[in-house]
Amino acid sequence: MFDKLKKLPVIEFIYIISLNCILAVYIVIIFLLMASFSDDNYQLEEIIILGYPQYACIYIIVSVCFYLVLFGISVNKLFNKIVYFFKFNTKFRWIMYLLLCIISPTFLWGVLSLHFMLFILGVVFSLAMPLMLLYSYWGLKDKLPLRARKIYGYINKALYLILSLVMAGLIYKFARELPAVYILTILTAIFLCLSIRIEVVTEKIKKYKWHSIPLWISVIYATLWGIRNEWVTYYVLFISGVLLLMLIFEKPLLKWRSKNEALHIETEEYYKAKHYSG
């Protein structure tokens, strides 16, 4: 009995529920703030145009990043089977989207308001939107010709890198005074380590260590006492922390990533065979 319970993705479910609860609170706060700014001088359309794009981008970036973090570090077989089940079963995937929309407070508000722009806003801020974007992006690879898949791989790594840096910036901007900022920063750093080939980076650093170390010290010194820009300092320290994390935990990170990737390949091949044979 205990062995069966160990196979359940309990940590993954707690992670997803916690993430969605935080996002739901964020969405409600944003909508309340937007409602508080509404008066006779502003039309609803103007408030949405002025207030919605930046908050929607933050919502989508944060949620997509943390879903990717979970997908990149989970080695639970059942969780990966659930992820790929929805990828290869379109009907059930859209049922999941519908259920997530129904429990989204903004989506319900958009439907009940009978206002088209509020309805669209409710869909964008729904709990289903991040997963819709992720599954659409993952499904794109299968539609591309073989020659284009290599380019897709490079674009994928570049997007992961950009997403990690943007996520780190958002954490610093909005959560710098909260204790949770350290946990969020570590998760972002781990995601960055798992999304790129760290062995290439660490091998170069080890090979040219007598050049890398003085250069590293010089950059940190110039940042802290020369440039003295808040954002430059933060990113230099963040990237330095990521590189240090790579060097210290290189073997465990590579072992974990290999296990994660092998599980992804095994699960995807299983569902591909099942999908095409059916």
C-alpha cells in the first residue's frame, strides 16, 4: 500500500494547486484594482487597454515558467503519463481546459458580465490559458518537417533562457522584500540549469579556469563598485549564482536531467505508439 502511495505525484499536485491558488489571488487583485480605477472619465475599453497587457504578460510568463520548472524536474512516472496523456488526447485536453476555465473567477466574471472584452480578458487570465499555450507550443514540434525541428530546438533553448532571465527580473521587481523570493530565485536558477547544456559551460570554465576566475572577479568588482546599477548588479549576481550552482552540483544536475529526459522519451514513445496504432 505504501509503495503505491509513493508512486503518486503528491509533490507535483501540491505544487500545481499552490501555484494556481497564488495565480488566482493575483488575478482577483488585478481585476479589483482595474475596477477601482474605473469612473465616469474612463470607458471600460480604455481601462482594459491600459491595464491588461502588462499584467497578462506577467501572469502568463510566471505561470508558464513554473509549469516548465515542474515538467523539467519531475521524475514521477505517473505525473509524466498524465502530462503526455493530455498531449495525445485532444478531446480530454479540451475538457481539462473547459474545467479550468469554469473554476477561474475571471472567466466566470467575463461570462456573467455579457461583455465581449471582459469575456476575452477572462479567457486570457483563466487558469487554462498557460496550459493551452504550453500544449500548443509542444504540439508545434510534431507538425514541423524534420529539417525544421533542429531550428525549433535552438529556438526552444533560446526561449527558455530568455524566459528564465525575465522570470528572475519579475521576481526581483515584485517580490524582493518577501522571504519567498529566495525560493523563487532558486527554482528559476534550477530551471535555467536544466534547460541548457550545463556540461558545455562547466567544461569551458574548468578548461579556462585561470582566465575565467579573474574575469568573473573583475566583472563582479566592476558591477558592485564601478557601474553601480541596481538591475545590472542583480543580473550579474544571479548569473554568477547560476554558474556556481552548475559547478557545485554538476553531477547531480546532469544525473537528474538525464533521468527526466529518459522518462519523457519513454512516455512520449509509449503514447505515440498507442496513438498511431489506435
